[in-house]
Amino acid sequence: MADRLQDKVAIVAGAGQSPGETIGNGRATAILFAREGAKVMLLDNRLESAQETLAMIEKEGGQAIVLQADVTSEEDCRRMAETCLETWGRIDILHNNVGIGERGKGFVDIPLADWQRFMNVNLTGMYLTCQQVMPHMIKQGSGVIINISSIASLMATGALAYKASKAGVNALTHGLAMEAAPYGVRVNAILPGLMETPMAIEGRVRAYGMSREEVVRPRNERVPLKGGMGSGWDVAHAALFLASEEAKFITGVLLPVDGGQIAKIG
């Protein structure tokens, strides 16, 4: 076990994952945080999936607990913070990984209920978790919040409700970073690009009735950096850096983890 997060307490919201051949961003981050010495609360609305993450961490000698919760519920988010404080006495890191994807509906085809669901899960959920942990971080005089956004927030995409919700995450991150900075609390966002995660790949396989190869190949071809899509570990390593003391002078940043996709013009 390494020690970049030794004696830190982290909450990973979205620490489970949907079924698939690869690892998701939240699970990879939770495992990596534990490897680096953090005590990790594994938050997910899918209890069984979070328990799978717990088993992986404990197998490596890490320390974690599981809490089933819905980040769109204010009461659940309050319980999240209270349970973490009761268990370990502090909250040093909040990693907001909960999100849902969209299958590219045009604006005129987005039902109001779908639009509201994307805003509720992808944006309001982060507002609620941040609101519950921020007072404790301010009292400590330290803390780190990492929000998972997307390069779709900055690029043209047919998934408009998803794009708008993630652009909201960027704005929330920036505004909260400036408000929290005088108290020693840092807030940053990671903007993943095309990732080979279960939600991105198996989700599309199920939605479009395509083979896995038919989904993977064109996505790999769209990534400028040799090697194609990234993995959940790429997001996890970026999160580890932002959570660590190595990033102690970094706040209000939107960090693309995308193999150069956002930098490509044309």
C-alpha cells in the first residue's frame, strides 16, 4: 500500500458500476484511493455493486465501508455525511462520480421528464453532496472535492441534455472553488473523453443492438492519442493527483482526460 492519501477519509459517490468487461471510473477511483492509504466510503444506489467494490478493496488490505444512497435525495446525502463522520470523524475528499448518459436525442425530441432527470442526477446530485460535506471541510480548514464532468460539456454533441447538465457541473465546480478557496477547500472537475467503461460500451451495445467491436472500433479511431480510448484507471489517476498534496495549489480547474480529443480542431 502506498501513502499519497494516508490517513485521509474519502467519499466516492458512484463507487459501483454497471456490468461489463472493463472497470468503471468510480470503482477504479475507490480502489486507487484505498491503495494510497485512504479510508473510503463507497456510495451507490446499487448496493450489490458497491459491495463488489468493497470486496476488491478488502482483498488488497484496504479499508472501506458501503452505504446505499441516492444522491438526488437530500436526506440520503445528509445521511452520507453523518455516517462518514460517525465512522471516521472527518471528510477529506468527496469524489462525485454519479452520472447518467444520453443516446443522442435532438433538442425537439427530448421530453421534459428526460431533461429534468439528466439535470437531477448529473447536476443536482452533485450540488446536494457538496452542500452536505462543505460545512465540515470548512470547519476542518481543508478538503478536496472532485466532480466528474465530460468533454461533451465543451464540444458539439447531439446529446444536448447530457451536455447541458455537464456544463452545469463545470459552472458549479468553478463557483464553488472560488467560494471555498478562503477556507482551504479545493474544488476541481475531471472531464473524461471517450472511455472504455461499462456504461459507455456495454450501455451502447444494449441500446443499439450492436456488437462490442462495432461500438469500440469507431470510438478508438476518434481519439488522437495513440492507443484509442482511455480507461477508468486514467480517470482514477487524475483524481488521485487532484486529491493529493501534489495538487495543493490547484483549484477551479476543468481537467480533460481525453487523449487530446478536446485539443483537436477539425
